[in-house]
Amino acid sequence: MMKSEEAMAPVARYDAVVVGAGLAGLYTLHRLRQMGKNVMAFEAGGGVGGTWYWNRYPGCRVDAQCYNYQYWFSDEVLKEWDWSERFPSQPENEAYLNFVADKYDLKPQIHFNTRVTRGIYDEDAHTWRVYTDQGDVVDTPYFICCVGILSNAIEAPFPGRENFAGLVCHTSRWPHTPVDFTGKRVGVVGTGATGIQVVQTIAPLCEHLTVFQRTANYTVPMKNYRLDAAANVALKKRYPGIRQRSYASFSGFDFDFDNGAFYDHTPEERRAIYERLWKDGSFTFWLGSFFELFVDEKANAEISDFVREKIRARIKDPYTAELLLPRDYGFGTRRVPLDSGYFEAFNRPNVELVSVKTDPIECITETGLRLTSGREYEMDILVLATGFDAGTGAFAAIDIHGRGGRTLKAKWDEDIRTTLGLQVEGFPNLFTIGAPLAPSTALCNMYLCMTEQADWVLKAIEHLDSHGLHTMEPTAEMEDAWVKHHDAVANSTLVTKTDSWYMGCNVKGKPRRLLSYIGGSVPYRRKCDEIRASGYQGFIFS
Ligand code: NAP
């Protein structure tokens, strides 16, 4: 839509606009409606689910146990929804979010296939004017972006995509119709959590699979199993305990760093702990072993050695094993994927590993990929598991203009700053859920931390309403203090010493900062509660 056409479009008015119908957006929409607000939600996808709508690639499933990775706000949903697996697949996660959306009749309030393109703050009227690619123009006092941390895909990490004669697809833009791998030569670029799931799933299906790896990854073998009706009954009895435990833990799961201090154990005792946690086949090995793995190089080295030993034992060819062993960063300082036969896939005769660390991919050709050395690889299907412009990407993709016309993108291009991840100085009544500098993705269980962030925002809106106030915004000093605290916590860990999407290093030119708050979900909640209890000290109101 041209700007001149936008000027002519009728302006609708809503009490709040929610952008995104993933797990954060759905919850926020539901709560706002409970508060009696007339809300409009916009969703770029054709259905609800966010991550679980977009990521339909083969083998996509969640790496968190179902009884952790769900909403806690509704006893009815907890009672009515049964899970079929310990680690549910994409279709089940998507079905769950549809179940919740239908139960609370949220879909009529959502405009699907509609991308929010701009938000302009009107300083005189204290409102946001929100534009979409479908021609909607909406005025609203509250502009609430729940656009996802991992939703802005890196679809063209190297040139030439348009030349490829076969199917080329980023994993988060996967076709809704099945892709047949039979008799096909397939290339997969990327060995993060996504690439790992794709490789282990399609290796037995295709004629030849070439995996292009730049950085080797540590994984923990997933222990998945079916849950029948009796298992669900038993699980539901445990829900109150799981909920309580999750809210009291570092990362929002029903486990914690429960093994005492690393150095209080002998190496033999630690080994026994590693073996026990390894068998659990979940994030417990990472987020429930020893906190020292995040902060102590010696402790991290011991745990990394243990994991490398486990990986090596799974790979037959010693040369391939060497390539697959991560050596240049410590275990847990990047997101740890769970795998189901990933390393064993490389024992198959039809699977080839190509390291592109020292010989990077130059371009996509008509028939496949060319490396900088000139080596070429031919294929019929090219899968790009190349990740996301995480944290900032989806927010900055909306042309958001705050006070004085300053854009959020310009602010974050300079330096990624927020207050608690929930508001940004210079952008009154813009609320960001799942934004940088709040706990998120794996460093916090997404259901738990996204709903908590939404609750803080909703209480802030109640505060504004009940006090006859129009807007709130953090002061520059408040934002400085939060950024300083966030950095102090982050820089005390090894995570900031490793290049990864956590640090924004996968996007050229992106300012380096840990995107997720790593101080733990309990201290974060305490800080948020304190600010609210103080009458929002550090925020200015009008
Ligand atoms: P990712 O972790 O960022 O991995 C992207 C991969 O693409 C990396 O191996 C990266 O190599 C590679 N890559 C990017 N550009 C490249 C280039 N030009 N040449 C060669 N290789 C290139 O992305 P992801 O795997 O999609 O995962 C992102 C996050 O989504 C995960 O960390 C996780 O939080 C979430 N996720 C969760 C699940 C789950 O719960 N099961 C599943 C999938 C994803 P480098 O490492 O060298 O940059």
C-alpha cells in the first residue's frame, strides 16, 4: 500500500493492538479481552502458533518436556489437553495452541495473513497509528509486539538463491505440503538445533545427503517416549508440583542446578552425576547439572570433555568424528540441542559431511552449492537451516517510530537496549514481549517467561487505566541501569565469550550483546515485581 493510499484509508480504533499470534500473543490477547479491552491482533501467518505455525520442516519437535512447555494459566486447559509424547512434534504443539485459541474464542479477534508494517507514535494524541500490508490503519493507545525471538529468518546467507533449479527452502518457511525426498540428492546448510533435526530425520529418506557444517555442535540424546491415557492421568496429578517447581527454578523448568557446588564433589562423583543426567535425555544435563558450567572454565572444560567423549563413541569414522566434535567453545555456551540419532546419521553410506569452516560457501548455483575453493556440490533440494536474526529482527522489521520520529531499528542498530525487555526508552506505550534483555529461549522456558512478561505489561496497563494516565515509558537512567545490570550478569558468564545467535554474532554488523537475560527467572521476576510495587519507579507517565 502506498503512503498516499494509507492516508485515505479509514482509521479503526482499538483499545490495544497485539502483533503476533504465537504463544505470547495468544496469551496477551486473551488476558486483554478478560480485562474488557477491545483488541485487534495481527498475525503474518495463516494460523495461530508463531514458531509452531512456521517451522514445519521434517523432524521439527520441541526440546522441552511437554509438561514444562505449556501454559500454566488455565486449569481447564491443563485438565483437558493430553500430550502424546514427552517431547511433542511440531503438529502437536501447533494443535495445542489452536486448542487454546479455540477454547478462548481468540481467532475472531485475529487478522491472519496480515503483516504489521509500521507503527507511528503520535505525541500529541498519545496514540500509536499502526499500518498493515493489507491496508489496515488502526489507532490504539497500546501497541504490544509479541513478534517472536526466532521468527525473522536468515533466508539468503549467500547469493544465488534465485538461480537454483530445484527446491530451496529455509526451514521456517517450509511448504505446507509434504516434500518427497525419495531418490533425491539433498543439501542441508546449518547444524544448529534445526539442522540437526532435519538431518537425523531425512537421512534415511534421501538418496544422498550432504551436510554443510560451519560450527560443530554439542547435543544431548533426547529420550522421548509415548504418553498414553494413564501416563497423562499420572502427569496431571504432578502438575501442581511441576508448576511450583518451575516458577522457583533458574530457567523456568521443573529442574534446577540441584547437585550442589561443582567443587564439593570428587571427579568420580561428578562423573556419576553426568551419567545420571545424560540418561534423562533432556535439558537437565545442561540446565540442571552445575551452574559452574556457565561461569567456570575448568568446570566447563570437564563437562565439555564428557560430552565430546559421548559424541565420539557414536561416530564410526574417526575423520568424520573429528569434524563433528566441537572444540572451539564450551558446552552450554550456545543453545544445546537434543538429538535423536543425529551423529549416527553420519555412519550411513548416503550421508556426507562437508566442513565449510575454512572453505566457506560462496554461492548457490543452478545445480547446487559452490564453495570458495571452487568445489561444487550438486543437489535437487537445498535446505537452509541457517537460523534467525534473533531477538531484535522481527521487531526491527516493523518500521516503528517513537518520540521525535526515532525508529526502533535505528536505536538497536546502534546498541541493543531495552528496559527489562519490556519497554524501550523513547517509545511510550510500546510494549515488547520476548524482546532483548529479558529471559528467553532455553535460558528460560518460553511459556513461563513469555506469560510472565505479558502479565507485567497487562498490570502496567491496568495501572495506567486506573490512574487516568495515558502513557508510560522508561527513563534513560532506568534503561541505562537495566542494560548495565544485564551486561554485568552476562559478562560474568562464558556465554558472552562464545560467538552465537545468543550474542547476535550470526548477523553481520549486529551490536554484540547477550540477547537473553541470564540472571535467572526468579531474580528477574523479583526485579519486575519490585518496580511495580514501587509505583513504577524509573518510568515516566503522562
Ligand atoms: P542456528 O542455531 O542459528 O543455526 C544456524 C546454522 O546455520 C548454524 O550451524 C550456522 O553456522 C549455520 N550457518 C548460517 N549461515 C551460514 C553460512 N553462511 N554458511 C554455513 N553455515 C551457516 O539456527 P537454528 O538451528 O534454526 O536454531 C535457532 C534456535 O531455534 C535454536 O537455538 C533454538 O533456540 C530454536 N530451535 C528450537 C528447537 C527445539 O526446541 N527443538 C528446534 C529448532 C530450533 P554457525 O554456527 O557457524 O553460525
